[in-house]
Amino acid sequence: MKACLLEHPAPIETSPLKYIEVQKPAPAAGQLLIRVSCCAICRTDLHVVEGELPPRKSPVIPGHQVVGAIEKAGDGARRFRIGARVGVAWLHQVDGTCAYCVRGEENLCDNPDFTGYTEDGGYAEYIVAPEDFVYSIPEIFRDEEAAPLLCAGIIGFRSLRLSGIKSGERLGFYGFGAAAHVAIQVARHWNVQVYASTRDARHQRLALDLGATWAGGTFAEPPKKLNAAIVFAPAGEIVPAALKALRKGGTLVLGGIHMSPIPSLDYNLLYQERVIRSVANNTRQDGEDFLRVAAKIPIRTRVQIFPLSEANRALNALKNDAIPGAAVLKIGS
Ligand SMILES: [Zn+2]
Ligand SMILES: [Zn+2]
């Protein structure tokens, strides 16, 4: 099969992904073999390709927002029929036995596998995944619209939940890429007012198009104090500015897997019971809950399509803020 393989992490400008022929995988017991239709691109893929996340499998095929059709089921895998349309997300598998899993916190599992990082992902014509960690895709979405929901969507949704935001309140978004452009649609559905801070003028326009009350530069102060805010951009220097925009008791959620160092903070920015918290991965329940809400709204993702052979170019565009909405690799039919 054709795949984009990462042998050594390197700056995306040097095109580290090699578009080559590799062995088609076979499903082990409990796994599904999925013919990939689309794989959306996530900033985490960029962190894997450029080595900000230390290599865990080498070489590796990146990609963890995969939509495709089941071609073959491994021994004992009976949850879906052959040909069913499914999605594979970042959480590839957990042990199910550690103290976190037992408490229902499988997103924090001590022994997790991640798609496109510790296991091969969806920048390929085929992928294998455990049937227990695969999602059914609601019919209302086309393949390319559904793919960005599988990480940008699910992680944005978990970030919204952890922010504690309620109907009628004000929520800040810092950075307005793929995750924010989905999360704003959920927030508006919940009657939440969104204030979008982002450096790119096109992204500010997209935020206003999608119903933001206000959009401004990354460090511009929103006109009103916010009940909560979510930082989607991987830039630690945003944290003090975002804290400054919060009302007393407000929550700041950091939505990324990687962030540049956070500068030292004046305690007054945090005092008055403001909270900073990160988001790590998601549970399957988050995914199921989000896909149900997404189909009901329904979420409309804005996508820019690239062929699989141009994954380097797509990641480069993501790095340079040149994607309004989400980039998606179109792989099969
Ligand atoms: Zn576990
Ligand atoms: Zn992701």
C-alpha cells in the first residue's frame, strides 16, 4: 500500500515524510482492517513529524483522524459489519486495568497506545485498529467533513466540558484553527458567547463568520471579562494574557499536547480562584458524546483537501496558519 512514512523527525520544511510503498497491515485478533478514505491533519502530527514529541515508534505512519470502510475483521471482532464506515482517533488502545482506567479516566491510562504515534496511523491506504476503539460515523457527514471531528472535534469538546462554561456565558478562544472552528459551533449551540483571539486575520474572519461575538489579535484584550477560556495555540506566552482576560473564579483550559514554556506569572493573575488546567487525550465516552452532538447540530467543518502524496505540503501550510478550518488528506474513494 501507499503511505507517508516518517523515519526521522525533522523540520517540516525539509519534507521528512516519504511517500512510499509499504507492507499492507493485517488485522490481529480483535482488530479491524480499514481501507482509508480520508485522514485529517492535526497539529499533533506536526509535533510528531518535527520531533517535539519524542519518537515512540520508528519509522511511523502519522495521522489520527481517520475515516474509512472496514475491509476485514480479525478473529473475534464482530462489532461492525464488513463495509461499515468507521473512524479511528488518537486513543488507539488502553490497558483497561491501571488505576486510571479503573476509575473511568482512560484518557490518563498509564499504558496507552496512540494512533499515528506509538502505532501506525492514517496517512496510508490502510490502517488496523482495535474494534473497541473505533467510532461509527454519523450518516449526515461526508468522509472529509467527518475526519476533523475525530481529534480537533473531540478534544475541543472535552476542552469545552472542562472549561465549565454555561449557557449565556462568555468564552475565550486563543488560536482559531481546526479545533476552535468546530468548538465554536458547539459553543454557539449551547448559547455561549465566543471571543476569539488569533494572530491571523483570515482566522479572525472565520471566527466572526461562525458566530463569534468578537475577534481580535492574540494579545488584544477582549472587551469584556471572560468566564472561561481555551488556549488552542501551542504558545506558552499566551497564558498570562489569557489569565488577564478571565473574571474571578474563571477557568483557563490548555488544549494542546505540547506548548512552548509558560513565562513566570504574577500571582495576581491567578489569585481570586482562577484555575489553569490542561486537557490530555479523551475517553471513548467523550468521542461518542461529541459525535452525537455534532450530528444533531449539525457541525459543518471547513476543509481544505490535499492528496496523500502532499502531506508535507499540508503540514507546512498548517504550520504557517494557511489553513482556514481543517486540512484533510483524501486517500481512497
Ligand atoms: Zn489504563
Ligand atoms: Zn490530534
